[in-house]
Amino acid sequence: MSGRSVALFAVVGIPTLLYMGVPLGERTAYKSSRYSQETGALKALQALNTAQVQYNSQFGRFARSLTELDASNLIPADLAAGEKHGYKFTMTSTPQGYSVQAVPAVFGATGSRTFYTDQSLVIRQNYGPEPATANSKEVGSTVKAGENK
């Protein structure tokens, strides 16, 4: 190996090998990015709940879609398009009001939790790829030993 090759390997190869040798769950930069995207998704769900309350006070009903909230200038266009912070958002009209699902665009990379909220304004989560539902644990609730997350 020439001196240039050794230097290149020392600068690029060794840190890459060290990083790749660390178990996936321990790569802090990776976890930090995913955590940031999950936090962004939670804030987007809070914004959707706030927008729905405002929409309901103006029109006497909840919006049936993200497009309706966008048309009323209550949410930003990127959220109205259904994807923000590495999550995909889906709003559904229900007999009681509305529900919103948020799932990672790429599970494991952009998030490891799915979220759900509705007119109750409670945000729920599921650790895993299955979509969170009205029966999922509330965000911030503690899980006792032996219970499902």
C-alpha cells in the first residue's frame, strides 16, 4: 500500500469500519436523527389537532381531509401534502369527527413508532410497524413490565 492509500484508509476507512461495527441501536447519530423526526411528527400531529379545533369553531364541523385544512390556511402546504418530518400523514373523517395516522416513510430509518390522534386530542403511539390506533398507549404513558408497548 502506498502512503497515499494508507492515509486515505486512515481518514475514511477506519471511522467507517468503526461506525459499521457498532450495533445499529447504539449509533447515536442515527438514533438522534430518528428521534428528531419522531418529535417533528408529534408536533405536526399537535398542529393538526389545533387546526381541527379552529376549523370546527369556524365551520361547525371537523375538516374531512388535509386538503380542507390547507384550503383554510390552517396548516402548511407540506403537511397538507401528507408527508413531513419523514412521516406520512393520513386523515380520515369518522362519524365522531376525524382520525389521523402518522407512519414513518421508511420504518426504522425515519421513525420506529407510529402515531394516532383524533378529536379527543390525545396522541397515541405504537412501537413497531403496525399503525397506532385509538386503543394504543398514550404518548408519554409508562409501560409496566409484561405489557405490550
